[in-house]
Amino acid sequence: MNRKATALDVAKLAGVSRSAVSLVLNGRGDGNVAKESQVRIREAAATLNYTPNAIAVSLRNRRSRIIGIVSDQVVTSPFDGNIIAGADAVARSQGFVTVVMDTELDETRDESAVATLLDRQVDGLMYVTVGLRPLHVPLNMLRVPSVLANCFDDRPEAGVPAVIPDEVRGGREAAMHLLELGHRDIAVLAGDGVTPAAPRRIQGHRDAFEAAGLPVRPGRILEAGWDIDAGFHGAMKLLDGVAAPDRPTAIVCANDRLAIGVVLAANRLGLAIPQDLSIMGYDDEFRIASTMVPALTTMALPLREMGAAAMTGLLRELSEEPEDNEDYGDGGVPAEHGRPAQTMVPCRLVVRESTGPVPAGQA
């Protein structure tokens, strides 16, 4: 029977020390081992079919190499799973695994979910939400390095870093796209004021008009809700019985489902898209935005990017920690690591067929 290759075998083949092999294959090569040596080590490991023993590494480093993720309903909801996918991809690339628990929107289960993960000796924790919202962070999260994704601590003094979408910039870029097409009378179906995303997008919309030296017409920003029927009724309120010179030439929707309702209303009223009316969504929802007729111009939420950025920051914090956790104060709360309290990830404009130049005579 062939003997299983060891780290020493890899070191000999690569012409480096055994400690260099350990650093590189455990994700700590950057800054410690020259790039050329890292390449030789990985090539030697591949040639010898060598992988580190995860249990032995964990015992040696006093790490489980497990990251716990708590979600409000990301696991059980059809939306926002890409946040966890992005986080998991980064974790796996660094030799970590993720364990996810979903509270199904029951905030009373937050602390017990965190406690369950802590009992599994996770090295760090992430909390992920569907939709941007404030979160009352469970205090037991502070026992290990933690990060929030798509949510932010409603008690800033808790100091838990957050990675969130830049909704103000997203609202501004949506408006700028339509302004550049010549539209001046633009309506917004803005969801509702319950989620902090809505007022931030409205602020971005107003910022774009102000930068262009244009007023936002009264009555053109409506809190409509988030579903298809809300989009339909909101659009009918804006468009039904209104002559061309007085109706908006474009409508920006708070999500892609609202945009579906606007398309249905436009069809009922005999308005062609985008010849008579341009329509924008928000989210770039999978299997909706790109398959609509016409295909929907939208702002893509950076879901996977947020998950990846949050996990990258969390693993960086773990790599900077002394392995015996000497920087922990009373009660197991980690000392400040100087990480930014909030990281903004830009949304991305996706231009498709539902937006076009302003109709002739209505510029």
C-alpha cells in the first residue's frame, strides 16, 4: 500500500521548510511566504495529492475552522440566498466550513441560535437578513469575532461591523440612467417606509435631480408597498386617465415585483414599453428581471458581493487574533480591532429593454 504523503514530503519536493508548507496550505501564506514559493508548494501538494488533516490542524491551532451563520429567513426564503453563497465561497477558499441556522423571522430564537453555534466551537459568527434592516444583535454574538450582512446593529455602541448595500447610491444611479435618456418627469414607487432601504433610495433619487438642477415634481414619489398588486395600483394612480403631457414618462420601482405590476397596468392602458413609458426595477431578481417581456432594466443588489465582503473581513479579523484569545476582555467580549463599523457595497445598474429615450415631445 502506498504511504500517504506528508507535509514534509511536500516541503522536500517544493524546496521549502515544513512551516512554509503549513502556512500556505492553511491560508496564511500571504505576507509570510514568497509568492514563488507558494506556487511551488501548491504544485507539490497537487503532485503528491496531499491535503492537511483538518482535525489535526484544528487541534494544533485551537481553531474549529467553522463559521456559524444565523439568518432571519434567508435559508427558508426564495430571496437573498446568494449572500450566504458568497460568504461560503470565501470561507471554503480559506479552509473554513459554514454552519447555518435560520430563525424564520422569530427574533426570540436569535440568542438560542447563536448559543447553539457557540456550543459547536465556531471561530466566528455572521448574521444575515433578507432585506436591509436594523438588528438588535444578540449579546452572545460578541463572544467571538462577528459581522453583519445586509443588516446593521441598532445599538452602534455594540461595535459589530456591518456590510450593507449602498442604497443611496443605487437610487441615485437609477435616476441618473433615466435622466441621461432625456426623462424629466420620473415617478418612484418606493415600497414603504418600514425598511430603511426605501428612504435611502428616495434620497439618492432626489440627489440625482438636484445634481442635474431639476425639481422633483410633487406627487411623483409614492409609498406603494412591495408586491405585484401594489405596483399595478400605484401605476394606475399615476397613469389612468392622464393625458400624455401630464403623466410620467418613466417609473422607478422599489423592486422587480412592483415593476411587474407596472407592466400589467401599462398593458391594460395600451401603453408601449419603453416607447410610451420606461420602467425600472430594483433587485435583479433571479428568473424574473431577465425573463420579463420586455426584459427589465434594474438595479442589481450586490448579494453575493456582500456575503463575500463580510466573510473576508471576518476571516481577516480571525487571522489577526492571537490563537490563545488573549485579546478578549471580561465576559469573552473581543477587544476592538479597528475594523470599519459599516462597509457599503455598490449596487449595479443592469440595462435591458424596459427603458428607452423619452417619448418625442415630452422631454
